[in-house]
Amino acid sequence: MANIKSAKKRILVNETKAARNKAIRSKVKTYVKKVEAAVAAKDKEAANAALLACISEVNKACSKGVYHKNTAARKVSRLTKAVNSIA
């Protein structure tokens, strides 16, 4: 355990940031699952609606530094490709 005041503060701040990042990642995963479920059900309209919401959440996570921009772009690209594959 840290003895120095600044080190104790860093531990608290890091725990807070980790909890926030975890919540944001979890939210993104939920939106991704909704898109994948709509794609699996071959429901084009629901998939497009879920995709728009998901892209928004991924971009928010990216802007807050939870995801690297390339990771966010890759996720969006894969989901878009999956939705477009519905005939």
C-alpha cells in the first residue's frame, strides 16, 4: 500500500477512471450485441437502427479515450459490413 499522499490519490483516481472506462466498454458491448442480434434475425430495419445507435456510442467512447481511434473504426466497419450483408 502506498504511503505517500500523491500516490494514494493516484490509486483513487485510477480506480475511478477504470470504473468509468469499464462502464463505457460494457455499454458499447451491449449496443454491439443488439446489432448482431438484429443481423442474426435478418431484420434489416432493426439492424440499421441499432447500427446508428451503436456507431454513436462507439464514437463517444473513442472521443473519451476509452477506445483507440483505429479500434473504434474497426468495430464500426465490421458492424456496418455485417448489416450490409443482409440481403
